[in-house]
Amino acid sequence: MIRVTIWNENRHEKRNPKVTAIYPEGIHGALKQGLEAYGFDARTAVLDEPEHGLTDEVLAATDVLVWWGHLAHGEVEDAVVEKVQKRVLDGMGLIVLHSGHFSKIFKKLMGTTCDLKWREANDKERLWVINHSHPIMEGVGEYVEIDAEEMYGEPFDIPTPDELLMVSWFSGGEVFRSAVTYRRGFGKIFYFRPGHETYPTYHNAQVVRIIANGVKWAAPALHDPRKFGNARALEAGVE
Amino acid sequence: MIRVTIWNENRHEKRNPKVTAIYPEGIHGALKQGLEAYGFDARTAVLDEPEHGLTDEVLAATDVLVWWGHLAHGEVEDAVVEKVQKRVLDGMGLIVLHSGHFSKIFKKLMGTTCDLKWREANDKERLWVINHSHPIMEGVGEYVEIDAEEMYGEPFDIPTPDELLMVSWFSGGEVFRSAVTYRRGFGKIFYFRPGHETYPTYHNAQVVRIIANGVKWAAPALHDPRKFGNARALEAGVE
Amino acid sequence: MIRVTIWNENRHEKRNPKVTAIYPEGIHGALKQGLEAYGFDARTAVLDEPEHGLTDEVLAATDVLVWWGHLAHGEVEDAVVEKVQKRVLDGMGLIVLHSGHFSKIFKKLMGTTCDLKWREANDKERLWVINHSHPIMEGVGEYVEIDAEEMYGEPFDIPTPDELLMVSWFSGGEVFRSAVTYRRGFGKIFYFRPGHETYPTYHNAQVVRIIANGVKWAAPALHDPRKFGNARALEAGVE
Amino acid sequence: MIRVTIWNENRHEKRNPKVTAIYPEGIHGALKQGLEAYGFDARTAVLDEPEHGLTDEVLAATDVLVWWGHLAHGEVEDAVVEKVQKRVLDGMGLIVLHSGHFSKIFKKLMGTTCDLKWREANDKERLWVINHSHPIMEGVGEYVEIDAEEMYGEPFDIPTPDELLMVSWFSGGEVFRSAVTYRRGFGKIFYFRPGHETYPTYHNAQVVRIIANGVKWAAPALHDPRKFGNARALEAGVE
């Protein structure tokens, strides 16, 4: 059983009644419920817990970490970010959602600014599938339509993705690479765009399905350790 | 005329007579001479200069930065590393040589450990061309052979390269992705493996040619600025 | 001076007065004029010429071949297609425009159906730049807008591109990978979407600039021959 | 249960007693036995059967096709090759082994010559893992060593792989991209180098494990059909 930890900043939910109404249990609560329906062992962690809820024990017991943040990226302690990065490079999966594009952990793993265009104007979003045979796209159909969302537009300052799975169309005139994957060390990373806090996006069954597919894909593979450092010659004849 | 700044740690040259004998002007001096023969406007900068020789003025006047470091990665100030990263993302080319794989700037741009296998045992190295039509491979032929070099072996913990140009064969039994490229922001990055300080590798004409080709490739393209942030809708009908 | 041959089916121009009015010299004539302004040595070839105008002499004297076809893909002789494929694998650049996605030569080089969605309904098209530092994108700005064009939509059944340069937004609700590159053998291939015959797209200065940039990028590099076949061992000790 | 069809030319086994001694049931027989141990529903097909054993019924009942050929690529009927290509593009997995690099089906799907260097001289081969978290590499360790094999060396004239999994080192001095993947249409393709007929390579447990992992990876995903062709506008306002 895949062990998922859903990390949420959990600030909008406390400050903005509109968000509270949509996510009474928080974005993390909604995602927990959605992912448990897929049979995962899901737990949550939030910014205001000690060590942001991401203790060594929690990280060691996490196969895939889901990350949502927005207002308070700067409050996430560097020491925690470094521990998460190390766990990803050692094999933990990481799913970064929406405004998590600007989180310390995503920027640290990408090496770029991760900047983009945005607009809060109830754009219609249509996420078209580009890579139809990828496991994260199973059961998704041709596209996912969301009636109203925040717009994210290109340029999206990320490294060339290992795989491009979906491209979003927005009614206001923009496009965006909205589902992309990376391998870093032993870890697999999936960035997925939708999920502005003022829309009920994480109650959308297709959105949750894609995140669940992402969890399955990002779960660690069985693998032998890599060996770095000084190595003896395998062949004779070397001095 | 492309403006190249060659940055060198310049420590082995001062401590190890064997290295001094090979590079009496330092590795940076040898590279400066080699690259000037290709018509570049080359200057050097070393660790022990103020701001490591990488002042705002120098960086602003640099099209492509070449980086060699080994013993003293930890002495490079974080503030300088951040300035260099910003310049790369804004369009400055970066060529990272040999043990620069463990430099702060390379690790920061890659997001991974950049670890690898190594052995100092006079391995023969043969760098086979994989991508024959790439501009960095112009005039290289089928492979470059170096009689004796330090071995670097897989696993090499880097992100999937945008382009794989060469793979090294070592007589001791290993292989290595020894010439790889990345785009990060507006900047182009070229990692090139050879160049252990105790071998006269940067006097090898083929090695210098590849670095020179890399400089030409990594020089900034003319481009319009990208626009990030809040954007008005281009189409009507969005609220 | 780069030698460009612009190949055109040249059927719509003869049958449809609307097309004749837009392209009195044919699509090939318009492209010839546009590309000559960039300093290329441009010539044309059309379907109804002997060997479709692509004799051994013409192909041998062509650095980059530009291809436009639509109605009559089936009339292109297989022997000519095979010669063109061989020339591409030997280093000739190939730029495939618009409905050329269904040409024999493109399908043969891709190995897939190259099928897609389409609609002739005066959609507005906005081509957003994804890869801002690529030479084909020089001087293009953030996006190119075309007031009315045929729509092409995903899924586009092509291999994963080596590089994704632009993604199109269409007012009717679709997206499309509209500028993509491939390396095949020594040859470089650029597919560029716009250019339905009933719109004056090839009179658009930005569209012509991108094609011209593509010609420069696809022009053959200087390279040594690759050696295939039975090879003697470079190292001793092999039986 | 994944249904595998192992296709073999089956000519060396009939003509060369050395090969018969290694593979008394044919290469297809050895692979069938090896793959059945992984729980697949395996069947075989050979060149000299009617329709080469690849009838519509067989192809329709095949999830993953494994292909070994060498002497008689030219005898495979084009009509069968076209049917196999169509099935791959519709989702059937394809694993191409060793000298299958020159098969009609592989060349048709790749669009290139697929040429390479080779030598029959009992080279030692060491296949190093490059992509450690890929499912095809599960349980493989750092590398697979084969005491004696035919050498295949770069240049290997294939399209840029979607994923590079292993690089081979040969004692005679060459390297080779020996495990690569592609997505074409809905189908997944895995090329795996080892397996010259005069060596007992397909009795090597690690080699068989990688092929078995490849079968699991290449098995068709559940997916909805793609829709090509004329499409109505999803948004209003288009003429």
C-alpha cells in the first residue's frame, strides 16, 4: 500500500471564508479523502506543525509527498527543504500542485526561477492530453475541462520536462504546460497545474484521478543502491 | 566577438609542482590561450581575487563563463554563486569542466547531487560522438582519445540531459556521459568531462576545439524579454 | 550562402481562385520571395515537373528543402520520397509546413500516422514561444498571432519531439505543438504548423522570419563521416 | 496476464550446429521458457510459418511482440510489417532484440537507417545502468556483464531515444546505447542490444529479467481512443 503524505500550507483556509467554504477540512483534507478512495495510505502535514509536520519519521514513512503552498513559501524552513530534497533524490516521489511551482523545494530541484504568467479572472481551462499512453493519463480521455480557474500562462521557466503529458488552453488566450514529469536522482517528480484555492478544483473527479495516477507513477521502484566515489578498475591493464 | 571569462580555482597549480609543470600559467591560462586562438575575447578570474574575480561588471561583460574547480568548492561564496545562477538564467552561457561537476553553481542549476564514480589510475579515455550533427561536435570526427586521464564513471547523478553529445569509454571498464547540454532559463549550459589537473588535457587540440565549439553554442541568442506575472486577458469574455 | 529548395504541390493555386488571388506566384513563389530577403539562394520545385523537380542534381545542390503539400500527397512517387529521405539522413535540412504533416516524406521519417484534428472556421491562432533561447525563435517575441487560420489540434500523432519550440492556442478551444524539431541521421527537421492555402499566412512577416530562422538552423553542419559496419578492435586483448 | 508473442527468424538455428547446440528449441524457444517463468502467457511465431505466424488473430491477441531477426530481414513481407506497425501505433508493445535493429519493422518505426558498427570477436560487454529508477531496470544492479558477445558500437543511427536506460562498454574499445525506449502512437518500443546467436546470451538470467521487465513496461495501458479529423469548435465565436 503506497504511503502518501499531503503537505499543505493551510493559510488561505483559515483566512478566507470563501476558501473555507470550499475546503472545510483544508485542501489537504479534501486531497486526503480523494486519494484514500484510490486505496492509498494517506496522511497530512501542514506548515504550522512542528518541523512543518515533516519530521524524519514522517519522511521515512512517505512513499510520495504531495505539496500545496502559496502565501507562505518563505516560511518553510531551509533545513526541512533540504531534507525533502534528499529524500526525493533517494527515491521518494514528489507531486507539486499549482502555486507550489514557487515553493522552495520545487525551485531547488529545478534550478530555475519557475516563474510564469497568471490571472485570476475565472478563465475556462481545458487540459489537453499530449502523451496518451503514459500511466498518469490512464482514464483521462481527450481533455479535462474546468469551468473556472486561475490562469497560468507561458513562459513557464522550468527545465525541459522529461515528459510532457498535458497542455492547458485558457479562454483568455494563453497556453501552459500543465502536467510535466522529471526524474531527479532516484526520485520521480510530477508537476500538475490546477488547484487555485478559490475554486473547488480538488473536488473534480478527473483532477483527483490524475493526482492518484501520479502517486502510483511516482511511488519508488525497487532498485539496488548506486555506488559513487572511488572505484577500483574492473579491467586489468590500468595502472 | 564573444566575450569569455575563464574561472579557475587555481589551487592545485600553486601546491602541486606536477600541475605547475603542466600548467605554468594555470589551467585558466592554458584555456585562455587555447580559446583566444578561436578568436574569442577571453579573460580569466580566480578564486582568490576579490569576489572571486566575478564582480557585477565582469559578469555583465561575460557572454560565456567557463568553470574549473575541485579542492575548494566550499570556499566559493554563496552570494557569488547566486549572482552567477541569475546571469545564466538571464542568458549567459556556462561551460562546466571536469571536477566542476561538484561546484556549487552546477549543483544549484541541476538540483541533484551530481555525484559519480572516479579513479586516478591513468585510464585511457575514448570519448565517442553520439550526436554527430550538433554544432559542438563540428570537426571532432568519430571520437577523441586521451592516453591517460582520471576515470569518471556512471552513475552520474544529473538530470536527464537535453542533449547527449558524447559518451566516454575507459580502459578500466566504465562508461560516462561526458558531454551533455542543458537549457535553463535563457541560458545554455555545457558540461564537458575531461581535464584532471595532473594530465595535460587542456593542451589537447581536440579537447580545446570542443570547448571552443561549446563557447560558440552557449553564447547568448538575441531574444526578446519574457514577461512573467499578472497578465491581462488577450481574449474577451473572461470575467 | 545557404541553398534552399522550396517544394510545393501547386494544385490549389491552379484550381481555387481564392488561393490564386492570395498567392499569384504560388505558395512556393511567395516563400521564395520571402526567403530571398534573408539572403538565401532560393529555388523552387513543384509536383508536376519531371521527378517533381527533385532530380539528383537539385537535391545534391540543396542545403535545406522546404515542403508544402496537401491534396496530392499520394501522387508523389515513392522513388523520389526515398531519395529525399536518404538526403535528409545524409545531412540535408528539411522544413515541413502545415498540411505537409501528412506527406509521404514526413510520415516516413517519423514512423507514425502524423494524424491530427482540424477545422476550417477562421479560428484565431496564437503561437506561444516555449523555448525562448532556441535560434529558430530569434526575434519572435512572446507569441505570433494570426487573425484567421485553419485549426490543427492535439492529439498530433508524432514521435516525442527533440525540441518543442511553440504551442498554438486556437479560439475554438484547442492547442497544438506547432513548432517542433527532430534530428534524423545527420539531418535536421523542423515542422511548422501555419499556412493553410486560403489564408495569406506566408505573407506574414513573423511567419516568414520563423521559416528563415529554421533554414539557418537546419543547414548542414560541417561534420566528418560516420563509419558503420565491421570494425577492428581498438584495444588489444579481444580475440 | 500479459500475452507475449516471440517472433524469431529461426534460420541460424537450422543451419549452424553451434547455434543449434546453444538453442535447441530455437532462440524463440529459449525466450518463451524464460518469459513464462515471469508469469506471462507466451507464444512463438517464426518466419517460415504462413504470414510469418503473425496473422490478424495472433496480432489481435498479442499485448507485446518480441522480435529477433538477422539473416532474412528481406524475406519478411511488407504487408506483415505494415500490420505490425499499425498494431504498435494502436498500442501493442514491441521489444526489438539485437540484430533486429536492421529489421523492416524497426527501421519503419524509426525512420532512420538504424546502422551501427559491429565485430564478432568475443568482446566482453558490460551494460551500465543509466536510468536507475526506470521500471525496466528493476533488480538489475549497477551493470550486467556478459563474458563474450558480438560488439555493437556507436554511431547507432537511431532517433534520439525517449529514454536512455543502459550504455554498453566493450573490451575492444567501443560504447553503445544498448537499452533505449520510444513511444510511437499508443505503442511503447524497447530496443535491447544483447543476443548474438552464437553466444548463450538468452540463457543469462539478468538479460532475461530485463526483457521481462520490458514486457511489463510495454504492455498496453488502458486508454480512451484519440479522435482525429474534422472537429467542431468547442468554444463559441468561431465562424
